[in-house]
Amino acid sequence: MLPCRKIMPLVAALAAATALAAEPGTVKIAHFSEVISPEVGAKICGYDADQVSVAKHDDLYAIGLSVENGEDRLLVIALDILGLDGETVRDLRAKCAKKAGLPESAVFFSCTHNHSGPESVRRFNMPQYINREYLDYLERQLLKGVGSLAAAERTTCIVRFNSSFPDENYNRRYVTSDNCATFVPLRREYKPLCREHTDQELGLLLFYDVKRVAGRDGPVFVIGNYAAHVLSTHAPGLGGIRISADFPGFFRAYLKEEIGADSMFIQGACGDVCPYGDEEGMDAARQTGVNLARAAIDAIVDAGRNRERFTIVDPKLGHSIRPFAYPLRSDLRGRIQPEYDNSDDMNLELQCISIGDCAFAGMPGELLAEPGLEIKWHSPFRRTWIASLSTGFCGYMSPANFMVAGGYEPLKQSFRSRGTLKLVTETVDQLFELRQRMFPQDFAGADPYPDNLTQPIMNIPEGVKYRKVKSAKRVQ
């Protein structure tokens, strides 16, 4: 018989394994929400370097979701801040991973890119503007939240996905026929003329409590993903110096009030994309957030009534981090972040996670809508969503031709013109590798997945029905 001191660790390990185990086709989730608002008087990020907050309209949050499936775990964390430098992300990710007992690749950050929050990154050529005191506070709140997950009750859930396409954003570049670009926020009279690419997909991951899923209950947790700069509240005057979570806060509040679900907002490829009510104040932020939440509810209704189409049957969990290096623009060498001062290369990271056949591609800065769509188009997952400002804050990432046309985003780009194309191809390669690891059976044939030769040309999913409507006779 084993002595008691040897039996107890075995009992604890068995209990931990039992807690992690989930029924087939389900995951277990737990989440936290910690306030991360700075004190009033902190400098506001995103605009003038010395704007000081004078009031707080609403709190900022760090929201974390733990997902377990019996074999693996993920921890997804969304922050209501502008962004984090790469070295800060790596430090926080390592500490959160250690606290949660996870590999670092399984801890995934995303920042909403909130322009009504604290200075959390180095400004271009002005590293003194980073708020170290705030970052220390952020770390404490994060570790508090992650630590709370150990004792948190797990909810066994099935996972569904869906997408809606609300018309809530526009591309802020006006490009003339001879390919010259104007940054429209500096010439707002051109706003009605903007017609460049946007990504209007509102991607959704929906977690339903298995104890209530047979009824009309909605999800208990929602991950929403949309592309739009978070700067609606930043109106001139008072609007620009009030602390607020902006429209992601209203998005979360509306879902909580109307369907009782907790949620997080993950920022998409927003580099050149703004909400229609950009810089128009709190009511504009409220309208954008509520409109996105209503579009999410539409998709939730659809997913609930077409369960076979939208349920993730095999919710495998995947995660990977890959280094990404590309030469810095020569005129910036030695002028920007110290981590790049002694090298020709910017040493960044790409991080991808997946839940079943849905994936997030984490970016090291502000990816523009166009290359974000390229990643989505070439991904082997059923749905892929971009998570901007996930692994760092390297600035904008533009297509090479934007360097020809000019404008604000390519002017602020840190790496050379072909870097974005390499980033797109390496992200797609990473997504293929991740999906092959999660679903190797799909890659077993002569032609690697995906290949649609076995699918019908009229590929209408089961459950989609057409109503035959007879036209009424014209009354004479």
C-alpha cells in the first residue's frame, strides 16, 4: 500500500484530469472580467501625446475565457486598450501561462485598439510616453483574473459559430483614379466618396450550456470579431479626454442585457477601417455597439434554428506561435522601439488558435482590411477571423501598392513594402499547419485539403429551404 503522502498527489492529479474532461462534442468554459481602467488624470492614448483624462464615462475591462476539451486548453484574453508592445505581450503571456499551467502558445491576447484608454505602448520615437505604472497595474489585474479561474465553476458547453455582415464600417482612404491616396480623417468632406475595401463580417463563436441548450436559451458566452477602429467616443473637446471602452463596451452591455450572455470583443483587420460614427462622441459609440450586438443576436437566432449547420461537432483546440522577421525601413533604423535598434529586422510574432473548424490569426499590429481578407480567403479553416494587436504593436501593415499611393497608413508602416505579403503567406502557412495537426485525416489524400471535387456545384447546406411563392394575379 502506498503511503498517504504519495496517494494524495495521485488523487489531486486524478481530480484535475476529471475536471478537465468534457463530454464528446463539448468543451468546458470559465471566464473572468477584471476592471483595468486607469485613474482619471492618466494620459489618453491614440491622439495628441499630452491629452490628459478629466473624467471616466465607463470602465475598461480585461476579459478572459478558458476553454478545455479534455485534451487541451486555451486562454483567450481581450483588453480594452490601444495595444501592447511585443516585449510586453511576451512578458504578460509567459506570466499568465505559468499562472494557468499552460504553454505560452495557448494564451492568446487581443486588444480592442481603444483610443479612449491609457498610454500602453511606446509612441513612435517617443518611448517616454509609455505608462509603466499602468502596465504594472494591468499585470496585477490580469494575474488576479487568471488566478481566479482555478477555483471557478466550469460550464459544459456545445460550441456554435456563425457570421453576420452588418454595414457599420468604411475604409478611411480615398484613392483617386491616378492612384493617389488621401487620409479622409484629415479631409472629412471626402467621407461620402470612400469606396475602398472593408471587411464587414461579424464573426461569432457561441458557447451554449448543455443543460439548457434544448430550450430557447441563448449562449452563455459570445466571442465577437469585427473590424473598426475604436475611436467613436473621441470627439473634440470633452469626448477626447474621457476614459471609456467605446463601442465594444456597448456591444457587450447590450448582449448581457438582452440575452444574458457574457462576451468579449476581438478587433479585426481595422488598420484602414473606421466605424461610421468615428470621432462623433458617446452616442455614436453606443449606436455602433448596439447595432453590432443586434446583428450578433440575428446570427444567434439563426444558429439556434439551424443547429446542424452551425454546431462545431469536434471542438478540437489548436494553438501555435511562429516568429516573423522582416527588414525595418532604412530611414527608421535606430529611431523607433529599442527592440529593433540593433538589427535590420523587426522580430515579431504570428499566433494562431483554433476551436474546431474556426480559427483566429493573431497579428503584431494594425493589419489593413485588404491583407486581412487575403488571409481569410486563403485559410483552410471553415471560418478564420483576424485578431489585430494580438502579439505586439509594430504599427500598420499595408499592401505594397499602398506605398505607391501614399496616405497615412503606409507612411506609418515600420517594415519594408513587401513585408505585408510575406506576413500574409506565412500566416496562411501557419493556419494550414495548425489545421493539418488538428485534423490530419483531411490531409491524407493525394491532393492536400482543401479540395472541393466531391462537393456539388449547388452546395446548399442541409436545412436551407426555399419557399415557393406564387405571384398574385394583377387586379384589373
